[in-house]
Amino acid sequence: MGRSKKGFDRILKVLKHKDVALRLTRISLLNALAMRALPQESNNTCYIPINASIELPPSTVAPATIIETFIREASDHLILSRCPCRSGSNCKTADESFGCTFLGPAVKEVDPEVGRLVSAEEALEHLHRATEMGLVSCVGKFKGDAFMLGVKDHNRMMSICHCCSCCCITTAMPWASRDARNVFVKLEGVSVKTTDNCTGCGLCQDACVFRQITISDGKAVIGEECKGCGRCVTACPREGKKITIDNPGYIEDCMSRIRSMVDIS
């Protein structure tokens, strides 16, 4: 059995100080220790821009297919009883009881008081509800989640976080080292651009949890570490942002990348 509810609650208290923890990764020695504990090859996730209006190549299916396919392929499914990031953070977007989803045989190790096993249909319904709530889902493998849940084989567990823009751990990522920030990878083929409709109002800048947007000469400028989550596109009332996917094979490329690191069958 994985980590007890009491142990899980202790981890949640630590997450309240995520800003401080990620700032510490800017110290060379501490960053080296963190990368040794959570090596790059064990951590690789990407946001799936479901809510944004996306320009796709002809006859290409939407990004949501990536998560839906993983859910259908997984042998086991679990939904946390509480979101680690929203818990205790006075979330303005979603209730803390709306938890993350985890896939794969390793989830059977999770304490029933920490999360409940569900069917593929229930996991899909949870994903669709997250989208309706305006949450941005992030899929991949993160060894830290296995530690949080007390799961031994992190190679057989996939994380699907349903992130808000106010409490998600990514809100602290701008303070982290480049190594830590590189855990998040832009979806294959995604491009986010500023259009001529941009007035430099700054709403997209406020929406970017990675702080990759600046305003210059009355226009929004997107930084090189943009993760393509689509929050800026959703936040703009004037279609001043455009998100496109110019790689028809982006779904298979993304799924191949993640499958190479985690087995959920």
C-alpha cells in the first residue's frame, strides 16, 4: 500500500511552499541534488491546449485525443480525493476536491483514502468536466508524483493534472532553474503567435503562468520558453493570440515520446 492519508497530508503542507522550494533549485548544489532525485529522463510532461481555438492541419484530430487515448489504453485509473496544488490554497477556479487523474497498474498501490480507483469511462468524464471548468490538462510522467503517493514503480504510472492558473505548481516555475523548467515540454508542432488584433492590454500576460509574455511597443511578445498551454489565447477577448499546430503527426509524436518513458498497460 502507498502513502497513508496522514503522510499524504504532510506532503500537501510542503506544497504550500512550492515557491520557496523551486527558488532553491537556482542554487547550483541544490539544483544538482534535485536533478539527481528527479532526473530529466524520468520527468517529461506537456500541456494539452484543449480550451483554446486551435488551427490544425486538414483532417487532423484535436489535442484532446492524446489524453483520451491514454485513458482508454490504461489498465487502471485513479482520481485523487484532493488536488495537491489547490488544497489549502483558497483556489478561485475549482474546488480542492477536484483531483488529478493517474493511469497505469502502479495506481493500485495508492491508499484508498488518498484516491479512488475508477473506470475508464469515469476518468474520461472527469477529463471532460475539467475542460468545461476551464482547467488546462497536463499529461506525462513525473517521478515526484510517485513519491507523493508512495508508489514504488514510477515507470508504470502516468500523471494527468487538471491545472488552474492560480494554484498549480507551474505558477512557481518561473522561479525555478532552467533544468526544472524543462520538465514541461511544448506539445509537438505547437506555435503561439501574436496577431495584428493585439492591443497590448496585458490580459494574456496575466494569464501566462510561466511568465513568458511581455508587452513591448503596445504588443504582446512571447518568450522562447512558451509551453503552448493556450491560456493566453483563451484570455484574449480580441483574438490577439493564435495557436496553431503545423505538424500533422503531432499526436503520434507526443504519444511516442511519453510511451517511451512510461508503461500504463
